[in-house]
Amino acid sequence: GNKASVIVRDNLQRFADLDFQLLIQLTRPNIPRTSIELGLENQNASFMLCVNPENSLRPPIDSNLSNSQQPEIVLLIDRSSNITGPSWGQIQDAVKTYLHSLTSGWFFNIIGFGSKVEKIFPHCQPYNQTTLEQAKMTISNWKADLGAANLEVALRAFFAESTQQSYRKLIVIVDGQVPNTDPILKLVMDNSPTTQTFVIGLGSNTSRHLVFGMCKAGRGQAEFTKDGQPVTFPLILQLKRAIGLELRDFTQDWGEINLSQLRYTPRVVNSYIRTKKLNTFGLISNYSFSKTCITLTGKQLQDALHQQLINFQFNLDPS
């Protein structure tokens, strides 16, 4: 059932100075869950819908996919001479850890940018022991010596490159300000159907408008580091997000609930990516149903051309 009673038979006087803690373990923690609380008057009800799609669904990346279906993951690094966040040595260490976190068969490349662009490989290569060692050696020899940062030129060079992969993931490490934010955001948005973009902003001088804007346009997520803070953790976090599940274009079916009596947030969920739960909070005024089923539907992106409809169902029972 979905109800339980707890009876404490011991002498509570012995625990008068201690907090009472009840630990509950869910037998099926990954299924969609509903919490509802009834008001004392006017038959109002507040509710929360919660699901963790990452644990409920198999991620789209699969070692059995063909080469054209395997992910292409490109790391774009600021190598301008005005690096003011972490030291260049910290960035190199983070990139080497990142390289060891990739999986055989994936396609990858690393691009450094300043006033010009330098690539480890002319084109993305399949990840294996040979390409790993070559990338690590090149990274060790790189310096932050490419002059003033020109992120727009670097992005145009990346997006202009042809690829056999049907869908690409881009992780950008950027430090400082740029004078041409709007063209950059438009460029990322124009390429968002085939490329998902994640950004790490280094140091306190990085433009938050640029970082958040790129992630919004590219359906990714943003991370920031403080001055002198290591880059390894945010970089690995962004990699996990990049290779994880992506759902987009959600719609809701509220069953028997009268929409004129319903208020809920978020009103629109455009995209979900790995490492977070999906929660919806709502308030129903003067509810008149006994119980109903709410359905949340999203599109699971498998590659640039293929999508699958995914449904999550929540049973709402005010009784």
C-alpha cells in the first residue's frame, strides 16, 4: 500500500534531548512521484510532481551505435593572453583529466582559440589509446599565447567544419569579456538543432550574459569558477551533462483537473539535461475530482534526425 504507521514502544524519556529521526528508503526510487497536501478550507490542494528521467530512461549514447551515431564531443578552450581566472597549468590538468574520462569509440577534438584557432587534430578523431596520448602531449605543449580572444571566429570555424556525426556536443571554456555577444548568441542558436552547447566561465571577470546566453541558445548548462579555483570539477560535470540524456519540448495533460482552477510552475519546460530532477509545483482551487492521472510528455533526442516521445504519468489522489 501507500500508507504506513510508526509506533515507538521504547521509553522516549531517555531521548528527550535528542531529535527523533525516521529514515525511509524507497523500494522504487526512480518512478514518477506525487506529493499532495490538502488545505483546511475551500478545498484547496497543493501538489508536487517529481521524476528523475536520467535514472528512469536509458541514455541515448550506446557503445553499439554505428560510427555516424556515436557522439562527437569538442572542447573549445580560451588560450588568449588575458587568462585571469585559474592558471593555465590548472586548465591543462583539468583537460588531461577530461581526456581520461572519455569512452572508446566517441569522436573528439580540442580547439584552442585567441586571435587565431589551433586544433589538436585537423578533424575529430575516434577516441582510442593512440589519439589519447597524442592529445595529452599536445595539451602539455600548449600555452595561453594566442593573443586577444576572438570567440566568434573560433565558433564559426567549428560550426563550418563538416562532420559525419549526426549530433555534436560542444563544451566551451572562456575567460573574460567579448565585444560581440549578440552575433555569438545568434551563431549558437542557429546551430542548436545539431549542436548542444555547454559553457564554463573562468574567474570573476567573465561575462555572465555571454555564458548564460550561450547555454540558453544551445540548450546546455553553465558553470563558473572563482579566481584561482580548479577547473577539473566543473569540466567533468559538463562532460557528464553532455553525454547524458536530453529531453525537450514538454507538454502536460492535466486529466480531470479544471485548468481555470490550476496554477503551476514551471509553465514551460523546453529542455531537460542530465544531473537534475524534473519538478512541477501546483495549486488547485476548489478541486472537484476524486483522483486523476497527469501525463508529462517530452521528446527524447537520439540524434539530430531522430526523436522518441517519452511519457511520465503521475497519479493525483486528494482522498
